[in-house]
Amino acid sequence: MSVAAPDIDANPVLSARDVVKHYGGVQALKGVDFDIYPGTVTTLFGENGAGKSTLMKILSGVEQPTAGQLILDGAPVVFTSTVDARDRGISIIHQELSLSPNMSVADNIFMGREILRFGQVDYREQARQAAALMTELEEDIDPATPVGELRVGQQQIVEIARALSARSRILIMDEPTSALSAAEIEVLFKVIHDLTERGVAIVYISHHLEEALEITDYAVVLRDGAMTANEVRAHIDLAWIVRHMVGDHYDLGSPPDGYDFGDTALAVEGLSVADATKADRLAVENLDLSVAAGEIVCIYGLMGAGRTELLETLAGNTAARTGTIRLAGAEISHRSIAQRIAAGLCLVPEDRQRDGLVQTLSVGRNLSLASIPEFIKRLFVSNNTERGLVDDGIRDVHVKTDGPDAAIGSLSGGNQQKVVIGKMLATRPNVILLDEPSRGIDIGAKAEVFKLLAERARQGVAVVYSTSEVSECLSIAHRIIVMSRGRIVAEFGPDTTQEAIMAASGESA
Ligand SMILES: Nc1ncnc2c1ncn2[C@@H]1O[C@H](COP(=O)(O)OP(=O)(O)OP(=O)(O)O)[C@@H](O)[C@H]1O
Ligand SMILES: [Mg+2]
């Protein structure tokens, strides 16, 4: 399909011409033309595996194109490495965090680009500049803190700060907001606005379409490695993006009906959890919650409301300070993570890169990993069984992969997340906990996950779904619980409104 040139009153600063990328037998890009303009936010839309990250890696020197050409300031260019691209003014914020957890915030920001004074690293100056960047991003993080101690969203801020510190004229942001709070996203958008005012060219990728549309000047859609549409902001809306992304309209649906729930599947009483970052504070405070078999409960709240701490504690990753947790009546408060999984409880964690996947194993092994104890228990470790389970997993959550033997790292970011969800569902749990599961997955995949959860609920599974997107609560929940500062502050039925939920959480709609 030939695509018309946009009506933008400037010359592109960086272009891709007929760029092709093969990974073995996979054709990730099939001859893409792509232009980036100074002072302009170009948003790149497309389903999981469409080729967005691949194109960005080529534009930032991480990967070399199989064929085609890059043009910088009107002249052909070859980036030999990321350092080479960075020296020419191009920075990238990667979809997967690339920080060293044991190093400090400041050391991470200046890694590979240390500030020198008399031939020595000037740690004081690095700390000063890092602190200034944190102020610019309105984040209260001490530059001396080891990155591993920060929550995922804060790590993402450090990743952003690192890219900003290079003061590049082209800044690529691949899913920069997947773990950020609404307030942090607002600050980032302010920063993006200031950058474009100064003439910086931005490329922005996000599966949060409404959010991306807010800052779009120029939109480009990729589908199966080819550009299917491009248009300036004035001529597009959400429906345009979805139509060109998936060629179809996806409805996330309304909550499943049928309110004949079973017995109580999960009962939490008086649960308190210490705050990992502030010892004198509680992340979860004296919380009671009961979820019936077949019920889908959404936990809505802002970042820092305590949702992640609650789910991590239920799953056994974090110790409770007080309280009891019961699964179908049996107390599990002192059981290990593996014992809880065996008892039918599973968690799709927020930080899927860290907790969800083993990067050295194949797609298939990752999918069956959590279920293997079940097979051992039945003395039934058969390859066929495992293969069947893996095939089901790949099909159920629509993982786009070459096959079960593909390396997990060869999947696109969103497809890796689908594997984590599939892996947990494969354990055939009675209670499924999901922490922001839709982050980074495309809207078709989200609809599939919702369908799967509704189906499991009908079969009697209890689902606890934590989200910071109100629209998701209204699409899936039988019951919506609002958390704020570690407590449940409101509870709604499925007929409530977006405004009511947001008001209860302390946000203004
Ligand atoms: N290192 C690799 N080896 C093999 N295949 C790869 C590799 N990297 C990407 N691919 C494949 O290239 C295709 C495009 O992947 P890419 O990561 O660019 O998608 P994406 O549009 O960024 O998706 P997402 O929204 O999920 O992040 C996918 O089919 C993916 O599996
Ligand atoms: Mg990607």
C-alpha cells in the first residue's frame, strides 16, 4: 500500500528508506519508509510484533537493517553502534529496562558516558546533574540509591533521565510509560512538550492509545512489518488508529453476566504489609477482602495505593506483618510461593521482565515452568503433556512466535507479556491475581485476555485484577474496589461510572 506524505512544514531530520529486517526466517520489517521531523512528536502504532521496536532499534544503532537505508540531515548514514548513533544526537528509551540494579541512579544515568575531571570520573558532578534531572522529572529519588531498590515506575524514570541527559536532538521512547503513574506521565508529557519546543524530534510508542493520541503530532501505523497509514493529528482519532492497526473494531465488552457465584475462594482478614521504602509506613493497612469463586474483582487505584504490595503478599512474595489469608477456607498465610501455586493461587506480576520470565529458556519452557510441579506430583512428566500445555498457552493468549522452541528474547515486548499470562493460566489456578496485566499488550490481545478471564470465571475461578485504567474495570469486573493509601476506600457494582470510581480514588475526572 502506498502512503501519502504528511503535510508537515519541515524536512525530516532522520528517515528510513525501504528498510528490511530479517531475524532468521522472520521478516520483522518488509521495506518501511519512515520520517522523523524536528519539533514533532511522531507516534508509532501497531499490534504486538508489528515491528515497532525493531524499526526503533535500527534508527538508534542497536540493530543493522538487512536492506534499505537511513538518511540523517539529508545524507545517507550508517550507525555502527548505539554509541555512534548517540554521538550523532539520537537516544532511545528501551521498552525493556536496561539498567544495572546494583549501581546507583547517578551511575546508571551516566553509564558509558561518565563525566570526567582530570581523567577521573567526577562523581560529585554526576550526582549533581542526576539530581537536577530528577527535579526536572519531579521525582523524589536520591541519585545515590541503588536502582534495584526502586519500584518499577521509578526505574523507568531513571531510564528516561538517562536518555534526557544526553540532550539529543532525536529521542525515541519505546513504551516509556508502561509503569508510570498518571502524575508521572503528566510530567513526562510536559517534558516532551518542552523538548519539541526546542526543536527535538520525538518518536513515541505506546499501547495506551488515548494517552499517545494526547501528544501526537504525526501518527504512523505499522502492521506486520509494513507501514499501513500515516497522518497528521488533525485528521485522525482513536477509531482511525484501531482501524489501521487491526483492520477491525475491537470491543473490550461489558462485564460477564451471571452472578451465581460459588463459595468464598479467597478471604483476607486484617492484612497489613510494611512499606519497603519507608519503614514507618504501611503499604497495606488492616485490609479485609473476600472474593467468591466465579467472581471478577477489579482493584482500582493510583500508583502507590498499595495494590502491588497486596497482590505480592497474597502470592507469598512479600511477608505480611499481620492478618490471615485463606484459600477455600484453608489458611495459607505461612505457606511458600510454590505451595500457594500448588494450592491453586497464581499471580501475574507487575514486573514481568524480572519476575515473570527466564530469559535463557525457550517460549515453551517459560510457558510450562510454573506448571511443572503439577506434573511431577502426578509422576506424569511427559513431553506430550507439556507440549500440549504449551500449544494451548500459545494459542490461548495469541502469542506471536515461530514456535515453542523460539528464544523468549526473540519475541516482541508485548508477546513476552502474553507468555507470562499464559504461563500462569496454565497452572489451572482457582484464584488468579493479575497486576496491571494489560500494560504493553495491544488492544486485540487485551480483548482476548478479558475473554479468557471471563471464561475462567464462568468455570468457577476467582479473579482479582489490579489496574490503573478505569475503563478496564468497567469492561470486566463484577465488583470494583478502590484502594488508596493501603486501604479500601470504596466499592462499586458493575453499573457504576468512570467519574464515581475516579472521585473515590481521589482523582478528578
Ligand atoms: N532478536 C530477535 N530474534 C528473532 N525475532 C525477533 C527478534 N526481535 C524481534 N523479532 C521478531 O520481529 C517481529 C517484530 O518484533 P518487534 O519487537 O519489533 O515488535 P513490536 O511492534 O515492538 O511489538 P510490541 O508491541 O509487542 O513491543 C516479531 O515477530 C518478533 O518476534
Ligand atoms: Mg516493542
